[in-house]
Amino acid sequence: MKWCLRSRLSPQYLKQADEIRVDFRDMKSIPDVYHQFKKPIILFPALNGEQYNWKELINYNIICENNLTILCPSLEELLMAKNYGLKYFLSKEATSGWDLKAMEELGCEYAYVGIPLFFDLPRVTKAHTIKLRTIPTISYNHHLPHKNGICGQWIRPEDIDYYEDLIYIMEFEFCEVKREETLFKVYAQSKEWSTRLDILVEDLGSTALNRLIPEDLIETRLNCRQRCMSGESTCHLCETVMHMAEAETFNKIKNAFNKK
């Protein structure tokens, strides 16, 4: 699996990254970051909506030997990047094959995969050639409120290898440096986590203990197309598994057996 890490992480981590994310506020550091690590650079937009300086980005791309890719928050900016001969992709998630087709035709370098497309990846990757990205520690995009993220697109560290041929690269949510370094160690190196999954996936909304989640749950989630939300299926496997794996439920069952 390929990983994209933020440029503020320590060099020992950035040396292991396949791409380096540079936030807008750190844009001036692009030449130094590329010179030091010689990795593809992904430039993320400003949180306050500040606009890109396109002439400056053209110069940075030359310095980066055409290894600079711009994350565009709007179609207008994407077309500007295209006009200037830069590589680019949209911050908007693709939630259907229709979206992916449009992004391919626009010439996007990557596409963030969203719900329910995330639950149909084996078929999706056969039909489309665009390289997919995802964040394993976020359940949903929060554009609309949900009671919890149990039926969302979170990924357990133990399941990373199942996505090797489906997701081109993974990254982590915007967070403190120490958390991102810890997440990388858990997801990319140890690939195991024994305690509460919501420590990793903060919007999960469940106290489920990861070690109690069945290993074969991933086999269902890879192909289920999230039919539980469309009415096509009565499957509630994710919810059932999470409930059974919650510390409170586990302790109740344990205590019941001990009383016998």
C-alpha cells in the first residue's frame, strides 16, 4: 500500500512516504521538501479559501520536476490548473461510476472514493482506470449529520492489505503531527490494534474493541454496495458486529458466563 504523509512529520516518517502532502500554509517549503525527499508533492488548498498563485505553482512544478499535483476545491480551480499544464484532482469525493467517469474525462490524476462506491471497489476498479484515494480513519464526509459512522467507510489496520489492488494511496485526516505519526505506525507498519477502534476512527460512534471484530467482516464490506442503506438488503452486519464487540456488551456476556 502507498501512503501520503504531511510535510510537518519528522524525516524518519517522510522517508517512508510515497507522497508528501504540503498544506497551503507551508507552500513556500515545497522546494526544500522536494529537494530533501524527492517524492511526489500534493498541495492542499487553504482552509480559509485563499486562492492559489498559479505562476508561483508553475515555478514550483519545474523545481519538483513535474512531480507537483494540486488538490482543487472547485471545478474552476481545476480548469485553471489544467490550463497551466499542472497535474490536479478534485477534493470532492466520487460517489458513483458517473462521478469517476467525469473525473477521468477531466484528466484528474486521482479521485477520492466516497460512499457507496467504497463498498463496490472490486467492480469499480475493473471499470475505471483513475487512481483512487481514501482516508481509512474517517467514516464519512460529514456534509450531512449521521448518528454514527458504523456503516461508513472506515478501515481496520488489519484489513489494509485487502485494499492493496483497489486503493492506489491512503492518507490520514488533518490532525496533530504526533497522531498522524502514530496512525502511520499502526496502519502501515504493525497493522494491528487491540483496543477501541474509535481511538483510530474518531467519528465511528462505537466503543467496539477492535480485537473482537471478526476477521471476515472485511469480505462482506468489500462487496456489499452498502445495500443496507438502499433498502435492497436487510443486512445489519456492521451494526451487529460493533454492538457485540462493544466493551460493555463483552463484559456483560463475560460476567454471565462466569456466574454459571
